[in-house]
Amino acid sequence: GAVVSQHPSRVICKSGTSVKIECRSLDFQATTMFWYRQFPKKSLMLMATSNEGSKATYEQGVEKDKFLINHASLTLSTLTVTSAHPEDSSFYICSASAGTGQGPQHFGDGTRLSIL
Amino acid sequence: GQQVMQIPQYQHVQEGEDFTTYCNSSTTLSNIQWYKQRPGGHPVFLIQLVKSGEVKKQKRLTFQFGEAKKNSSLHITATQTTDVGTYFCAGPRNSGYALNFGKGTSLLVTP
């Protein structure tokens, strides 16, 4: 149980392109979903917390107009990287929690984004 | 601000040796969680500890939550090559719904 699917797993695109990443909880309802960014051999950097039907809460320093998050249902959250540039290249991972968000998180496989 | 610190950052052991990673929080935690991320993979939830002084075991892995609920450890007995990866501890933030993750301990096991 507790499977989270993230799609796509890899994206390579030109600078200026907008990229949408989907995160789905397959066998449970995710009250809270999280979006992280991870640099090579580094820890997880939380970008934002999203709750179904409400606006996402962004971490300090994360541009909300750059990283658009939509949590349309209890099983789906999307992250759109708008007008992506090479510095946005990274590994983006989502996670989902069935409870308050302070309990166990179940992670998607991640999306490796490369902007040329 | 509230922080979760982890040491060591890296550990390289021979197969069969033991391994321990330590986690310390600047504040008292309601629970502590441990995750493992294999190279090229995503973090996978291992366990959650809630009670002061709690000790839990999963085969060769022993997890401990300190009496003051501000520190925790993960000990692996007789490491195997399958133990390779980065181990993260995480604790709930004092406000909001998120977790504070430690920077992780990367374990390398050579045969």
C-alpha cells in the first residue's frame, strides 16, 4: 500500500518551456502533498506544501509564480515549472501523506528535469 | 530556527561491519521518522518512533528515540551491500504540516 506515482520521470526541454509534473496517490487519499527539490548528493529541500482545494504554502525563497502548484483532488497534485531555465534543472520529488502531514510521507519516483 | 542535524555525513564500511547514524533536533519532537534513499531512487519510509526512549527493530536495523525526544539513532548490524544508500531522519515542524529532514548520512558498503 501507500503508492505514489509521479510522472514524467525525465524531462529534457529547451529554455523557456513550461513543464508540468503530476503526482498521484494510487491507493490512498492524500490530505497533504509536498514538493521537494533535491540537488546531487544533497538533502531534500521542501518547496511547498499543498492541501486539497486550497492554495499551496510555499517555503521562503521559492517563487510561487515560477512553481505553480495545484492540488485538485485528494489523489492528484501538479507542479508546473513555468518558463524553465537551466538553473531550474534538478530532481523534483513529490510526497503524499494520508494524515496531517506530520506522519509518514510516501514519495514518488521523482522527475529529473534538464533544461537546455 | 527549528533544525534537524544528522551525523556523519558519509560513512564507508566493509561488509559485515556495523554502522550508526545519529540525528539531533533543536526542539522536542512529537515523533521521529527514518527514510532510506537508494542511489538513483526516491526516499522510502522506514519507521516512525513516538514514545520517549522507544526502541524498534527491523531485522538488522535498530532505531532508538531519546528520552528527551530530541535525538535518535539508526544502527545497522553486520552491514550488507544492500544497505547502501542515504538515510534521512525527519521530525515534524512545530507549526504547519511539513517535516524537517536532516541532511542525511550516505552509507557505502564495500564487499
